[in-house]
Amino acid sequence: MTRFYVDECPSNRTTCEVCKEKISRGEIRILHDEYMGKNLYYHLMCYTPKRKRFLKEKYFKILLSPGIKPLFLSWMNEWNSFYLPENIHSNVPSNISRAINTPASKIKRIYLEVFKFFSISEIINCLSLVCKDFYSTIWEPELWRCLYTRDFETPSIIPEDWKNAYLQEYITHCFHCKKKPEDFKKYECQLLKRVFCTSCLKNEKYKLLSESQVKNKYNVSLKNISKYIGNFPNDKVVIYNFLVVRAINKYRKQNKENILNKLIKTLGQTHQIVSIIDNINTNEMDINLVGILAPNYDCDIVKESYRAIFRIIRTGKREVKFSDLLSMIRKDFK
Ligand SMILES: [Zn+2]
Ligand SMILES: [Zn+2]
């Protein structure tokens, strides 16, 4: 139902609502039948649409002669130059325009752009757990297409299901070097359910250790670090070195946090020992060792209390009581 008419004023009898002047015959006039039986008239140049939005021809009933109509259209164009058409995407396919017009997927697009910079395990194990939106983003075929082209050679046939195709490739590529091993140089690891090149498998990281070997090498019992190992089947008698290292690093980080919290509680945040312990890099506690249980001699702090705490963090073993540790600290840091 059009309630706005545009015509050429047929008489001199109507008055413009804005300037209150008579509208002369032949002038372009806007007629608005706002009330039943009562029409409002405007000079075109006096008229301001109430709604500040993009105008379309179909909003008006245009009763102008072909020679006059362009004048009205140019007025409309000028008005429209301040507004974006609602259907700006009308000439792109509807599924795409829907995708870029809905706010949720606009945000998802941004997520996709960011996700592409993460490794597959970071995406699955970390990002997907952050929130619902992140989780649903990992199901986007577009993400998997991007990851596929990032990580593997472009496929000769476009896969129907990019996620599936990605996973197919993923499990046939070497766990270590990420390349696809030739069949005769391939080792399929039943423990990790992944493939290795036989040459990559020689890396120290993939050495299988028994429980006692772990104990001898790192002076940590496998039992203590088992909760940091993750999905590795724990009924197995051997474990990969890299999994042990990863778990030990997490274990030591936790030990450090525990002892630090205790020290802060009793000695305060500003005590010297707090910042010294805080500076210990738990990922590198094995590097400078002389014997298995030797403290970090490379450090210029050779105080007894420091060594004791270092050992606690490294092995998880409480060799000294906390109260004794405190008196050692008080002796060392007078
Ligand atoms: Zn007027
Ligand atoms: Zn490899």
C-alpha cells in the first residue's frame, strides 16, 4: 500500500506543510495521505523522509511524466548517498550474502582467519574448548579447507568433506616431520595411532623408556607424572621419551607453583627467595646436571635452601620439612 505519491501539482490550491507556501501548478509535489481523508503536501525540496534510510522507487507511487521523473530520481539519489542500501549484497549468491550479513558469521569469519595460525592440536585441544562459538567454528568446512591447503599439497580432486579429507591426510603424514613417508620407509605406531618415517623414529624423542629407565633418567617416578601424560595408554610398560619430558615439565611447573605459593604465604611476595625461585625455568632443569641429583651448579646461588627447593621442584620429593626449609632460608637470606 503506497501512501506516498509524487505528482506534478495540477493546480495552485495546495499548501506545503513545511514552508506553508502554495505549491505552484506543474511543480513536483509529494503527497502523503497520512490520515484518512487528510492529505499532506510538500514541495519536493521541502520534503524530508521521516525514516533515515535508503529509499527505493517502490516506496513511492510516481505519477510523473517521463521528462520530469529524472528530477525526482536525482533528488532520491542525493538522499540515498547518505545511506547504505539494505540489499547491498543482492547481486551475490544468497547463501554468501546470508553468510556475510548475519553478525554471528561475521564474527566466525574473524575466528577462521585467526584459527588458521594455530596448529591442529591447538585448535582441537585448546581453542575448541574456549566457548560455544569457537567450538562451532571448528566444524566450518572453510576452516578445514584452509588448514588442508596450509598443511598438505592441494588435492587433485576437490573433496566433498574437507574435515574428513584433512584427517585422512593427517594420519598418513609423519608425526615428526609432517611429511608423507614412502611406504617402505613408513612405521605405523600402534601406541600413538600415527605414522612415522623410519628415519624420524630414530630421534631421541621417540625412544621408548621403561618405568625404571624413566626413574634413572629423570629421577621422577612415572606414577607421579601419569596424570600429565594425557591419552597415552597407561597399561603399557613403555612410554615415549617425548611424552615423559612433556609430562615432567608440567609436573615441575606444578611443583614450582605449589612451593612458591607456600613461600609467598609465609615469607611474603617481596622476599628475595620468592623472586629467585620464580626465575627457575622448569623446562630446563635437567640441562646442566652433573649427576642425577646434582643441583644447578651453573647458578651463582649455591645456598643450601635454594638447592633444597630446586630438588623439590625437580623431583617432587620432600626431603626436608617445610619448617626446616624456612629456617634454612632465614639462615641464607639474613
Ligand atoms: Zn515548501
Ligand atoms: Zn618424518
